[in-house]
Amino acid sequence: MFYNNKIVFADDHGEKVFIEPGMANRHGLIAGATGTGKTITLKVLAESFSDAGVPVLITDVKGDLTGMIEAGSDSEDMQERIRKFSLADMNFSYKAYPAAFWDLYGENGIPVRTTISEMGPVLLAKLLDLNETQTAVLSVVFKIADDQKLLLIDIKDLKSMLTYVSDNSKELSQTYGNMAKQSINAILRSVIALESKGADLFFGEPALNVSDWFASGTDGRGMMNILDCRQLMQDSTMYSAFLMWFLSELFETLPEVGDMDKPRMVFFFDEAHLLFKDCSKAFEEKIEQVVKLIRSKGVGIFFCTQNPTDLPDGILSQLGNKIQHALRAYTPNDEKALKAAAGAFRANPDFDTRQVLQELGTGEALVSVLDKEGIPTVVRRCSILPPQSRMGAAGEEAVKQVTAQSNLYLKYKESSDRDSAYEFLERMKQQNAAEAESAKQQVAAEKEKQKAEEKKEKEKQKEKEREERQRKNAAKSIGSTVAGTIGREVGSTIGKSVGGSFGRKLGANLGAALGRNIMGTFFKSR
């Protein structure tokens, strides 16, 4: 509840326990074993911030937070709680809260999208589970796209860019260094695997404008932005990468504001241990840096997990408001975790923190918050107040109706696909193919022209040879006629001089010989 300008969420034997709104951006922890009441604590805090006019973002990993859009129902148990905690004096009432439902896959809420460029190579490398070498290559691919002014919006843009770099690695390596095709192919395989998990629905436009999550209801209460993570939780890597992207977007988008009377937004991150599962040291350091600095942007983060040891020490040290539900110690590791959880609190001389931590019942918690000076209070054993909205989940039809009536649903419902790297590279590929085909046709035309010229030259040569043969044959025919005539005349003259048949025969032989001699001499001269 938001009462007397305080985020009231618990009761310690009649004394209300609250978080100072100005200290909510110092972050917080809600921890405890399954079934100890973490979800109710989350709901009560979220309702309180909403009543204070602060928008919240909640990751709903089980689908049981949708009940916030409906007022709670009365019962004997609720009446008992109201009397026990004197809630009637604080104007406790059952009420619904303004909410917007979101879903990366667009099935149970408003679609949430971002672009490949906005995700960036570091987060994308975690999402793709790349090693250091592959991460470095991916960063170079982003650099090439940036230098060539190619927009990386969706999965097909990234695949086209990787293929382009692979095909032109030899030329690009002269400017950007060596990029092994094996690494590029490995990245491409990871992208295709990610696409098969539905990431193609997440990467695209219109991309989410984070300012849309800072809305308020018509009555001034902060909007409950409930992110359906039931399907998203099937892939812990996708879940953690998305949430890290969101924090990074907030950090990069929001201006510095310093200390405020109340935060701009509070982010409840359930199953927070998944953010750090199998993450690299560099990724962990990036998370820690964002958590440290984002409070100066007016954003508070509450990590919800089963055990505080699920979070790195660097993150735990940034969480000023701690709500620890019961922990059970069944193994030596559990005992170690229990000791660490108890040691994180400022000791209370009235009880043994470690012992009480094992005795807490459902709805009870050990609590330490920051006072006005930012100093942690001593740990207190408290009972969590009941929520004012519905305890369980709302019906699917109610969720769909709220979603359909949202102006943001109209804004993000339909995806768009503007001209980006894929389209540019496809045009370039088609242009290169057209130029190659044109060059091929030109070469073929040149060859045909050359063949035609060679054929023409051969025919010309044949014609010349034919004319030469005809000329020689004509000359030979003429020469034979002339030689024969001369030979006969000479032979006839000789025959008459000799006389008789012998003379005629001699004249004929001499004439023929003379004719052959004349013809041989004639053709030799030719």
C-alpha cells in the first residue's frame, strides 16, 4: 500500500514496515524457497509503487500476475488479515490496477520487438552463445555494417551481412583484419538456430520505445507493464539477454536525474538467477555496471530469486532493500547458503537471524530496508501485507480484452519491414549477377563476332583459291590450244620437207613434243 507517502508492504507486531520512495532506486532483493510467498510480496510492492504513480515492469514467469487487472475478493481469511494488520485504518480496499500485457512472441500480449543493431554485438553474442573469437568477429561485422551504412534490423539482415562478409572476407580483411570463414559460418549456424526458437519475432520493427513503459493510468496510478515470460522461460539465454537489453536501453535512453522523491520506474525481475547462468565474466561485469549506474537514472530494480547466493557478490552489494523469505537447509551447500543469507543482514539483538530464517512461515520474511539517510535498518521479522488486487490469475479473455483496448497494441501489433541490409545486399547481388551476365554475353558476342570474321576470312580465302584455280585452268586450256596449234603447224612443215608417210609421222611427233615443251615453259613462267 502507498500510505503517508511510504511504500508500506509489511507489519512487525503492529508497526508498519515500509520503503522510503526516495530509496527505491537503491534496488532490492526478494528471496526465498518455492512456496514461501515471494510472488505475494512482489504484488504488494508493485501495487504500492503503482499507487504512488510509479510505473512498474514485472516479468511474469508463471502467468499468475495477470490478476492485477481485477479487484481482490473478500473472504474470512482476508477479513482476518485486515483486522490483524489494522488495514481498515489505512483505507485498504479491493481494487484493480491499470495494466498492459506484453509478450515477445505476440501471443499473450502486445508484441515486443527490438532491432539487431539496438541489441548490439555483446548481448547478441551471449544470445548466440559465441566464444571470444566469434564475439570479436561479430563485432567486426557490426562495424562493417555501420561503415557501409547498412541497417541491421531483423534476422535476415544479420544472415545476409554474415554471408556478405564471408564471401568478401579476403578484400575486407585488408581493412578490418582477418576473419576466418569458419568463425563466420559458426555464427551463421547459431543465428539460424536462434531463428528456429522464434527470435525472428523479437527482432524487427516497430521496435519498442521504452518510454511507452513509463505510462500512467487515467487516475494517475503507474501502469503495470506485465511481461508474459512463460514461453520465454523455455530458453533461459533468450530470457536473460532480453532483460539485459531492456536495462541497457533504459540506461542509454534516460537522462541523469540524481536523487528523486520517487523512482521513475521500478523493475521486478523474477527468476533473476537466469541472468547470470553460464554468463561470461565480461557479461557479468556489464550487468553489474548497469545496476550500479542505472539508479542515477531514477530506475529501481528488484531481483527475485530463491537464494541470495544465486546472484554475484557485486550485484548483491548494490541491493539496499532486502526481503528474505524462508530458506531450508538440507545439504551442506544449503547450510552454507543459509549462513551467507543471514550474514547479509544487519543483526538484530532480539533474535538469531540464521535460526529465524529457517523458522519463517509462508507470508513471513526477514526485512531490512534503507532509511532516509540510506543506512540499512536492523533486520526485522515481519508479516507481508495482503494484495488489494486478485490473488490468482485473471481469465484469458480478460487479458485479451485489456490488450485489444490498448493504444499501444495498435502501435505494435503489425510488424513492418523497411529497406535494410538484406534488401540492399540482395539488390547488390542481383546487380552483380546482371553485370556478370552482361559481361558473359559480351564475351560470347565477341567470340561469335570473331568466329564470323574468321569464317568470312576463310570463305574469302577459299574464293581466292577457287579463282586462282579457275585462272590457272583457263590459262592451261588456252596454252594447250595454242601449243597444239603451233606444234601441228611446225610438225606439218617438217613433215612436208621430209616427205612420205615417215615424214608425216616424224612431223606429228616433233609437233607434239614441241607443244609440250612450250606449255611447260609457259606454266613455269606463271
